[in-house]
Amino acid sequence: MLLLAVAGITYASRAVSLVFMPSPPPRLERFLNRIPAPLFASLAAISLIEEPRHLAPPEVLLAAAGALIMSPRRSLLAALVGGLAGYALGEILL
Amino acid sequence: MRENGGAASGPRASHPSLAVALAPIAAAIFIFGAVYGTVSAPEMGAPMTFLASALVFSGALQFTIAGLLLAGAGPAALLAAAVTLNVRHVLLGAVLRPRIKAPAPARAGAAWFLLDETVGLALTHEGDAARTLWRAGPVCYVAWLAGTAAGLAGGSVDVLQSAAVAVFPVLFIGLAALSCRNRSGAVRAVAAAAVTAAVALAWPDARALAPVFAAIAVALPGGDS
């Protein structure tokens, strides 16, 4: 039952804007267009901080650095390759 | 600062085909799924672990729930986690809404496939965003289920688990880079990451909502009208 409730909440969160929100006016659309990059960057930042107040392990930080170095290429594959290289470097050096 | 989201300079101009862009995402999701299967099975049992992947289809939330169960949390804490972690979906859905012309039933179906990863793809590929969700989403879903099943079948995946911790930030950095339209977007992304990190370090209890509020805060200053 709990699992169904969690699944229901998750689907509702995905559907509420897509199904029920009317197409927004241009000004709101411009604001919404500015959200994805900061949101994803924030999610990256939060995944580098472990609870309660610790940074992620060094090899994870190096993986993130590798992805950041590749970010001007604006390619997910490049980010993953950079991250993998950073992670491998961390495993070798640390 | 002016936002230049024109076709020539925008993110859609130079991106690879959806299949090429999707391949590394599916691989990463498979790894997440394998780790989730391994981590969650001792707490939830194999059938419930697989059912959770089939019904919830949200790696971040499912990992959080597995962690909460391990810590002995009750139903209220699990539901609260589901609400707070899913707030970003409302925001991402709103971002995609102007890019979708499909009727409500098709949008309701596409909503099942609204993930961070598919949103990133939909933002950077031509055509109706719902169509991208319908094309990329099933691949991600199968990868997630197959990964979960592999984790349940394969026992210990300590090496994968260690690497999977690193894949989360790497994937989000890649999605942020994909979504950046211009220098202004990059500045906002860096600012949001800094605000989120500061909030998470100063108020750990607020960390689940920090990314959403930081993204909204840095997106508010306009100058593009």
C-alpha cells in the first residue's frame, strides 16, 4: 500500500504540469527556460555533499571535475567520459 | 542580461541523434538499477524491490527510500521523502509544457517517462517534447528494470556501487551543460550550484528542496524581455 502511495505521488508530480498546466504565456515561458541548467547544476552540487555536512569521497570529486572539464562540449557522452577519467585517476592516485 | 535562445546558437543546433545521446544514459541507468537491486533487496526483498522499480521508476527516490528503510524510518518519513524529492518533477514538467502540443491523454502517458535524463534530451532535440519522452522513456524504463533485475540476480556489486556514486554528479553536470543556452545560463547554473551547496552545508534538513529553490531563485532575475 505504501509503495502504491509513493508511486502515485511520483506519477502525480510528473503529470501535474504536463497534463493540467495550460501552455504558459511568453514571459513565464522565458522564466521556465532559464530553470533547467541551474536545476541540474544544483542536483549535481547536492550529490557532492553527503549528509550531514561532508564532501563526497575524493574520487567522486575528481569524477565531477572531469565532467566539468568536458562540459563546454555540451555532450552527455563527453561528460561521462570525463567523469570516468576523473574517477579512474582518483582510484589510481588515492 | 539578454537570453539568446535562437535556433542557430541554441542547444538544438549541434546535437547528436537521440539514439546516440540516449546510449550512455541507458548505460548509466542500468548501473543505477543494478546497484539499487543489490542495495534494496536485503531490506525490501527481491519481489518488492523489482515492483518498486516497475511502479515508481525514480532512482533518486528509490535509493532514498531504501536508505530510510535501512535507518528504520516509518511511513510518514517515506511519504515526506516522496513529496520533497518529487517537487522537481513539477518544475521540469512546467519547463517542458510549452514544448508539447500533444493532447492531454498523450501528455498523461508521456508524463510516466518524465525523468531528469529524458527532460535533458527533450530540451536539446527538435520536435514535440512529448515525442522525445515517448521515444527515450521506454529505453530508460527497460534499462532501469533490467538493471534492477541484474542487481537482484548478481549479488554483490561493490565496484559498481562505488562508481555509481560518482555517476550521479557526472550525469547532472552533463545535463546542466546540455541545458545551458548561453553564458547567462552558465552563470546561473554555477550560482545555483553554489547556493545549493551552501544551503546543504548550513541546513542539512533543507537539502532535499534546496536544488529546486536555488534554481528558481537564480532564474528569477530576467532582463530578457
